[in-house]
Amino acid sequence: MDIQQIAKSLVADNKGILAADESFGTIEKRFQKINLESTEENRRIYRELLFTTPNVEEFISGVIMFDESTRQHSGDSRSFIQVLEDKGIIPGVKVDKGKVPLPGSPEEAVTEGLDGLRDRLKEYVGMGLKFTKWRGVIAIGDGLPTKNAVRANAHALARYAALAQEAGMVPIVEPEVLMDGTHDLEKCADVTAMTLDEVFSELMIAKVDLKGMLLKPNMVISGKDASKQASAEEVADATIEVFKKSVPSEVAGIVFLSGGQSAQEATKNLCEINRRNSGKHPWPLSFSFGRALQNEALETWHGDGNNWQHAQEAFYNAAKADAEARRGIC
């Protein structure tokens, strides 16, 4: 398949993407909550639990892996890449190296990882990986974001996307406006629109094929510490209003991040976005959730092999609920 076909497959009807690309630091925090040490073997076992869940391919089109996972194997000696392909799930990988303080504005961040990326992408293609992801984060606060932070992250996202397509891989472009703060829905909408406008300006300059990429954005929501929290209906309307103005119709699809929302909040908001805007937008509106898809499975498993089947059932049910939300079924 070429990149446009892969992109379409990743947003196929009734399906979404599992983000299982947690860095060492992030998965360690998740494991701490269940009193489990974050060893390579425990991480391998946990990801095998997710990737081998029976019939989850009904609802999961692709999996974003961390580099470590792309080199690990299941108990039957198949690589995780092969495990996913055998289920008809498209394997992908996160390629950014994480965020660092932005020079001149250390309270903001820019993402690293462009150095050597061309060679890393060639290796990933040789391993059988089909798509990639790069995340840039934008903070809202007193005087934030600065134009410099938005521009720096947009430029990095565009350079990454161009390199991914050059290698024959679909780039998932993730400009995340963080939900941390006391800002209201309107502020989130303004910053999201500004960020998306800058991102697509840079993508155009870099000559990225919009039909061969996916956008992984935040939903337009209230800051998590805001005194008034917007309803799912308000989130849905504000999100689509921003996207209609700022996202070109050529983009192959939109796969929302959950961005710190609970599983219930993320699923309900996704459902309302699709239910209230059915037929009123040009792109498939799907999901690429991490914690929101995994939390119940992780807590059910608790590092205990005796809980394996129940944990897989929890993951399957979470994926099913998000797939139904894609169709506006709440």
C-alpha cells in the first residue's frame, strides 16, 4: 500500500488507533500505580497482553509502539510487529525523542529528534513499520503560548512529516494543546486554531501530502482546573468549529488524543463530536487513545498472570466503546 492507502486504512470505519508508545518514564509512572516494577520483561508482558487481545482487531486499526516494543517478541517468539500484522493491525512507531525546554522561554517546550531521523526511518521501514508519530506540546498560561513556541513546534512537526513521507511512512502529526490550567473553552479554541493554522502553514511549505498523513489533535476542552467545565455538547461544537476553519479537507483523517481526560470523558466527547456533526465535516473523526484505552486493562491485570483474560476483556470492551463513539453511539 502507498501512504494514502495506509492513511485511509488507519481511519477505516469502526476503528481507531491504540497509542502504546509510552516512554520509559511514563510507563514507570503507570506501573507504580499498580506496584509493579518497570523492567523490560514486565513492559514486554504488558504489551503482549494488549497486542494479543482476541478480536481487538475489530476495533483497532493500528498500534503506535515505543522503540523498545518494536524489537520485542511475544511468548511464541513472534516479533510484536508480526503479532500485529497477523491480526491485520498496522504497526507504527513514535519517532520523537521527547520535549525539552524552549530556549528563551523555558516554561514552554519543543520536541527533539530530527537529528538522525532519516536513518532511523529507513531502519523502521526495513523492520516492517508503516506509520510514525511525533508530538509537539503547546501550553496555555499567563502570556502563553508564545508565537515562538507555536512556530518552533509547527516547524519540527512539518520537517518530521516530510521525512516520514520521504521514507514511505504515514506521519501522524500531533500538536497537543495541553489541558493543564484554568483557561476556559474559548481560550482553548483560540490557541488550538492558532496552533493548527501554523502547523498546516508549515506542512504546506514542506510539501507534505495531506492525503497521506493523519492529524492527532486535542479536543477543544476547558482547562482541567477551570471553574466551569464545558459539557460534551459544547466540546463537540467548539471542536468542529475550529477544525472546519483550520484543517484542510484533504487531510486523510483526524485521530483525537485523550490528553489527560478520563476514559469516560474522552469516549463521551468523541461520541458527541461524531453524533452532533455527522455528515458535516470532510474527514473521518476517530481516536488514537493511550491511557484512556489502557487504564482499566492495566488495573485489572495488576501484574498478575491470573488476571490476563479479564484484563484483555477490559481492553477489548474499551476499544469497542470507542469504536461505537466513532459512530456517534453513546
